[in-house]
Amino acid sequence: MGRFLYRAEADGKPVSGIQDAHSAAEALTLLKEQGLQSVRLQNDAMSAAMPLDTGGLADRDYAALRHYFQARHGLRPFLLMLLKQTWLLWLLAVPGAALLWLAGYRLWAGLLLLVPLLAAAIALWKYRDARDFDAMLSAIALGHWQKATSLGDRLSRRIRDESVAMELTVHRACVQARVGDTDEALATLAPWQPVMDMLMPGMYAAQQARVYLAAREHEAQLCCHREAVAASQQDPSQTLDYALMEARYGSAARAHCLLLEVDPALLPEYGDAFVPWVEGIVALRQGRNEQAASHLREALDRLEALAGNPAVWCTLAMVAGDAARVLLRLGQTDEATAMVEAIWPVLAVHGDRDQLAALAPILPANP
């Protein structure tokens, strides 16, 4: 049983929440049976299968917060949301403390003012983990492997949430694979296999695929994706991931067939960009340049709203690199050059060999 976060409309008003279901298809069906319209899932089956700690928040509040922070990262959005949630506490505490102070009850005034300050301090203390996790993702995107390793080690000593600890382990394993130690990376991931197998069939194979991608071992990666899709009974998100990797490193025709099996309505909302991305790569490999450009522009447009999230930077750079490659074929060199320059710090680290070779005429002189 998974816990699917969703956004929808009820009587024309936006609603958020969490739906328990065995699959994305079942979650969507149950939500529609409740009379909800425009339903969009916010996580895939693998994420939904992981333990979910809502921190005592109501389901609707937790789902709304997750959606808010998906596109907004950094201290400023966090403080704005904290103020939004605690404004009533401040509104009562500050005038109350002022009145107590003027009345001569200075100790009570200080204690009253301490209540919202303490709440803010606790929230900021908890925020440090999110800050360091984002910093680790930024370091990975920019190829600062030592910094990423140091942050990962620090977080591993602090994080107690099982789902976050699991994701952190995958990132640490990917860093190890990227710096050349695939065996150590797989050994880092291995202790989580029993947990992953229990949570969702195919989860461990899907995470192994991420490690092999970091190691640039694409044949092993494709094998893991095939295993994940089969074990998950053709879960739409797993199938889309496999289609993307076939489009990049395997058979474009097979990628196209896999994409036909994916119902976009069952994908999490952030997965909207991946469908045109796969379509764009397939068209690129088949020489349909105009169609490829159209699909890849669509993928970039859909990713733009998430550009502030460092977890998306590598994907954004790869999509932009593919789009620039098509633009070069179409003779739009200036636009292709501007696109590459905007994402070069990340593309230089994560770009494919063939992709970078095709972009060689417009790459910066001193990468």
C-alpha cells in the first residue's frame, strides 16, 4: 500500500491530500470516485511506497507544503511559509508582551514573547537538514564530489527519517560510482535491498540503475530498468524511466513503444516534462529535427517552474543540451550557444559523450 500525494479541484476550489492505494491507477480511480476533478498525483509509486512522516500535519496541509517547496528552495521561501503558519501566534504574542511590559510584568512579557521565538528556532533547527540536503544536490550537479561526500556523511549522522535516509544513501552511492568506485557504490546500496524489496518490487533494481547511470555503465543500467519495470508490473513511472534510458542509450524504436504504454494521467505532475523529453530524443535520433525541437522546447518549458530545485538541475541541463543539439542541426547557432552557456556548469559534468561531441562547435573555450 502506498501513500499518494495529490492536488485536485472540488467544487471549483483547489484541494490537496494523501490517498492510500496500491498503485497510481488505483489512487486516481479512488480520487475521482470522491468527486474530485483535475486530479494530479504529486509522487510516483516508488516514492509513495516509502514511509511517510507528516510531522503531525493534516494530510491536506502536508501535501500542500510538499507542493509549495517542490518549486521553492532556499531560506527565504522557508521563512515566508513559517510566517504564514505562525502569524496568529505572533499577532497574539507581540501586543500581549508589550502590554505586560508596560504594566510592569516584564518577566511574563519575556516568557510570552519566547513562545513564537522558540517555535521559530525549532523550525530553523529542523530546516538545517533540508538546507544541507539541497547543498549536497547542488554540489553533485556541479561536480564538487568532495563537498557532496562531506555533506552526505554529515547528513547520514543526523537524519532519522527512513525514506530520507534511503534517498540519501542512493545519492551517496551515485557519487561513489561517479568518482570511479562502482563496487563500493553497490556495496553502499546493498544493505537497503531487503527494505526496498519489502516496500515495492523493483525498487532496488531502479536504484541500482541510478548507480550504473552515474558510473556511465549503460548496458547494466538498461538491464536494471528492465528488471524494475517487470517487477513493478509496468508501473507508469518506471516504464517512463526505462523509455528515457532506451531513448538515450539503447533503441529509439523500443523507447517509442514503451512510451505508448504510459498513461500521462498516472504520472506525478513533475513527470510531465519527461514525456516530451523522450519524444524529443526519439525524434532527434530519427532525424526528425523540427519535431524534436518542438518536443524538447515543451520539456524545457515544463521544467522551468522547478528550476530553483537543485534536484532538477541535472535533468534541466540534459534537456537543454539535447535541445541545443537540435537547434544546431537547424542552423540556429546563436540560440543553441545561449542555451548551452546557461547550463554549462552542470552540462560539463553530466553531459553524455555523444551529446558533448555534437555540441563541440559551441562549447565554451575554457570549460
